Amino acid sequence: MQDLVETLSIKMQALGLMLTTAESCTGGMIAMAITERPGSSSVFERGFITYSNEAKHELLDVPKDMLLKHGAVSAQVATAMVKGALAHSRAEIALSVTGIAGPDGGSDKRPVGLVYIGYGDKSGLTEIAEHRFQGDRASVRRQTAEAAFKHLIRFIDKLP
């Protein structure tokens, strides 16, 4: 994963961009991976760990009715988390993750391993990726973090 962090950091430094994260199922794993790299303060502005619905609402302004209607594990909430992280930080780029890492908490509609990764910028451009990872809790969390970095690298490569 540190190779992905290195690639992301170099690209962000070259563009003068700062990142903020809004993490649920990864519980800060993405922020931790970024800040393990020396010099991370040049690319990482802050992170929000919003594990509960209350935290998503209070820290990121995710609407309560959205959480009730769509559930915390949804594309809509991942999008709102990106927008909230950008609104409550000085970063130009935001990354959000929300999902069900397991081993319980899943259902037929939202199985264990379902994860939404959101990423966007201050211009309002936001993209969402849906994943269905396999494995135990640690594996789902690790796969989520790695996929998040890959998506973010591709997103940054497309910026003008």
C-alpha cells in the first residue's frame, strides 16, 4: 500500500494539492497510511473518522434524512461525505469510504464487503465507486484502502 501512497503523494505535491479524508469502515487506516510517509504534511490536510451516523451528520453535515432513506452504506452518503470533508477543511481533494467490513452487519441488500469509495474536488466534481470485497474484516478494510488510493490516483491524473 505504501507504493500507492508514494505515487499519490508525488502527484499531489506536483500539483500543489492537499487531501482530506472522511473514513467510516476503515477507521482512519487511509489517513494513517498517508501520514506514515515522511513529508506527508505537504499533501495531507486532515482526516475525519465518522464511524457512526451521528458523526457523519455532526462533522460532515450528511443529512439525517439521507442516512435514514439510503443508509450509511450508500453512494449518496459517500458523496455527501466528500462534500462535507471539503466544506470543513482547507483541502482541494477529498476521499470518503463507507462500507460493511464484517463479520456481521451485512444483509441481502447490503452484504459484508459492500463498500462505496467517493472522491472529489472543490470544483464540485465527485465520483463514486462501488466495490464488493471478499474476505475477513481485516482483508475488506485493506482492500478498501488500496482501492481508494488507486481511484484517487486515477482521479488526480484526469484533473486539468
